[in-house]
Amino acid sequence: MKPSLPTLLKYSRSIASLSAKQLTLHQLRCVGTIGQPSALTHPHLLSAGHLTPGLSISEYAHRREAAAAALPSNSLLVLSSGQKQIMSNDIPYEFRCNTDFAYLTGILQPNVRTILDSSGKWAVFIEKASEEQARWDGEQLSEDAVLEHFGADEVTSVNFEHSCLPRYKIDPIV
């Protein structure tokens, strides 16, 4: 069930009104699973209730609502955050998230896909990192963080190409 915009605004305001101790306890549930800066890990950059500097949870919800409203009926918007590119052998380039993906979601991690349908339902698909990959790259986004921290309606750890699109019973545009 998708949280309504008033619910997200209420949540954002309630987070902003928490004391420092309460905020720390609230955010500890997501620390290490978000995979990107948060108000707890980078208080000099992010305020409580913000996903990226200066942009709140409710702002991203507004953006997704506007994008869903602009879609033709019975259609999907499918976006990918992008993949980490390797420079030389095991040395990666610095990851830069797909701009459209970051604009709608606030998620700044590689190997994440999202589907937004014309009704406003938002599904996120994350690629599960191996222990070896997590050791080298750090903690990755978890399913719980996507649901709780970013406000997705549905999240699944899957291989994107094989699992998500068949669930949507929408005829392809010819």
C-alpha cells in the first residue's frame, strides 16, 4: 500500500521534530543498510527527513506523483540507476547515478531499477550484493531501507531482467 502524500508530509515533519537522541535511535534502524549518506552519518550535509542535501522525502514523493500523472494510462516508467564501470582491472570509476533515476527516487546506488506505473505504484528492484562485493564496496541498499527510508510501495532483490515485468499485466505498445 502506497503511503499518501499527507502521510509522507506528516512523517517528514514528525522526523524533523524529533530530539537528537530520538532521531539517532530512529535512524539507527537503517544505518549500514542505506548505502548512502544519511542525516545520522552526515549531519553536516543532511537534515532529518531529507534523502539528499536540501531535498526531503516528500519532495521525491511529489516528483513521482507528477511523473505518474504525466504517464499515459496503463503504462510504465522503467529506470535504472546505472552500473559501476571498471577503469582498469579491479579499479572502478567513481559511480554517478542516472540523473532521471536520482531525480525521482533519491537513491544513489548502482544496480538498482525502479518501475513507476500510471497509477503511482512505485516498485524498486535491488541486486543483492555478495559478501565479497560488500567487503570491497561497503554496505549496499537493503529491502527494509527502501521501504522505510525511501517510501517505496514494493521492493524485491532479484535479477531484474527475469523477474519483474511479468507481474505487470499491461499490453505492450505496438
